[in-house]
Amino acid sequence: MTISGTDERNLTGSFAGLRVLDFSTTIAGPHCTRMLADMGAEVIKIETEEGETMRTRPPVRNNCSTAFGQLNVGKNSLVLDLKSPKGLEAVRRLVATADVLVENFRPGVMRRLKLDYGSLHELNPKLIYCSISGYGQTGPSAELPAYAPVIHAASGYEMAHLAYQPGRSRPDYCGIYHADVLTGVYAFGAISAALYQRSTNQKGQHIDVSMLESMLSLTLNELQWSQFEVKATQRPMFGPIETSDGYVMVAIASEKTFQSLMKVIGHPEWVNDPRFARYADRRENWGSLMEGVEVWSRAVTTEKCLVALNDDGVPSSAYRTVAEALRDPQLAHRGALAEVEDGGGTFKVLNLPFRMSGAKVSAARRMSTLGEHTLRLLRETGLSEDEIKAFSGKRPVAARG
């Protein structure tokens, strides 16, 4: 998708012509490389004959996972046995033609395979090699196993979040993997920066992305508060206000919005009330202020509450499910969703959340099958038909089309 009004028929992606070898699994690495694919890069996803774990995650239709599809649409699929000499030789031949390599194995795995940056840099000095791991490639925690929920806890994020839940002492359960998505985005940014640097010095480099440090970047205020003695209450704890049929989030982050809210709820005199007049006082009496707001909000429906708040410029939203959010006309207007075809039918994925006037940014329309591009890619490396057949004892699946 491009910025509205731009003719994209002759546009290409910003990374058109870029070749990426994707050794990553689950979420963080695949999210990063899917972003690269959406921006025009040729991404080659390397898997075993069984396929990676996410291929079994629901929803699954006709053995096709849409969760896997969301993370991997637009990539070429290459099946290789990295434990075999022939598989490793094929990788090394591909590395010579690649611009970027992304991996998120536990530190040490790629080194044991002799596919680490030091080994591959000799083959391709321009290679940008991105390693994603829980704690970084070196250090006392480097080889610890790590998944997003563990990193959420280790980073202090969960306890920081808990501090905004009055009356609670037990951390929340984890169901949404912020660390994976966030780290994938940081990896994408670092790769983009390295590509720019390579355009000036013609040199590749190794990028080391830490999930722990990625999650710490979310605790902006808390990181500072942890270094100094501060009062327990630092800022308003934004939360739901109750309506007659649901809940609404109201964010009062400026004097203007505070004054507008007081007008909406029928208490303009509270603008000068000693409890609320100054931000510092308001912060200390936030609970009382919200109780007063709810006296008004509980008497109206969510719809009427939002109309009144929006009319006076008060930032607010109903609490929506993801399904409800996806039906927002704003998303349709921006073309936020792309329809993808796989062996189980069609499903929708989210396009990247930005548009460009001079480049195409969009998800591919079709999901590759496991090993679909193996034959073409192995032929490209210069292997003979007999050598290709020897990889698995049978011919790889030919590419469609």
C-alpha cells in the first residue's frame, strides 16, 4: 500500500533486489523478515522437512496455519538439512549471493554449524548478519533459554505493569508476546541502518539484538524512577471508566483535555478545585477525579459517552475486541488488511503500519508451500540434478507457476 492518491502501478518496494536468508523460527525473527519481504526483499526461509513449529499453531485449515502465514507470507521456502554436509554446502553457496542473514537460534548454535558471522564473513564480506536472542550473543546470561514471557518477567516489565493495578500483588498471566514483536521491529531497524551504512563503506557487519534490552525500552519512566528516590505516585494511571453498558478509556494528558473533560461531565468548576487545578495535585488525587468522572459516565451508554468526549476533543475509545477493531472503517480506508491465499483457502493479514509515497509496501497475496522453492534455489547454487536428489532421496517440490 502507498499513501492515498499515489499511483503505485510502477512502484517497487524499497528493498527490491535485496536477498535475505531467513533461519529464524517462531515470532521475533520471522516478524522481522516478513517486514523485509513486505518492502520488496527476496526472503528465503530455510526449514527442515518437517517445517518449523509455528506451522502447527491454530487456526489450521488443511494443514495450513494462518498464524504461520501471518509471519511468513511473501517468503520463498527452501527445505534443507543443516546437519548434513550437503545442506551446509548449499547454504554457503547461497550466502555468497545474499545481502542479509537473520537467525534467532540460541547463541552458539550457528557457530557449531560453522554458519556464524565469523565463518560466513569470509565468504561474503558485504553480508549483514543479524542475530536475535533472549539476552544477547555474549555475557553471563547469553546461553539461557528464553521465550517472550520469560523476557517480560526478566525485564521488569511485568512488575512495572503490576504497579498500575491498584490492590493487586500477583503479576498477570502472559498471552500476548510483546517481546517477540518489539524485538523483531528493532532487528528490522538495525538491518535497515546497516544497509544504509553498507551503501557508503561497502562492508557488512554483525547485528546482535537482545530481547531483554528491547523490552526494557518500554519502561521509559520506570527506568528513570529506578535510579532515584521518587514518590510512589508518579503519573495518572489511565484505566477504564464505566458506562451504563461497558467501559471507555479516557486519556487526560494535557491541560486542554482536562478542561474539556470537566466541561463534558458538567463540572467546569473543578478546573479551579485545589484538588485538581495543578497537574501535581491532580496526580495525587487521581482516584477521586476518576470517581467523579464515573458519576457522569455510568449514567450514559458507551456510544453517548464517546460522542460527548469526541465532540470536545477528549482522547477516548471504547474497549474493543480485536475482531471489533478489525471492523473499524479507518482500517478499511487505509487498506490495513491484505487477503492471502494458502492451501486452506484465504485469510487476512495485517499490512505494515506505514505507507510510502515513493515505494510499495504490502503483503504478498499468496503463501508458499513448504519446500516450494527448493528445486529452483538449489539449481541456482550450481548443484546437479543428482546432487539435488541426494538431499532427501527424492526430488524437491517444484515451484508453482
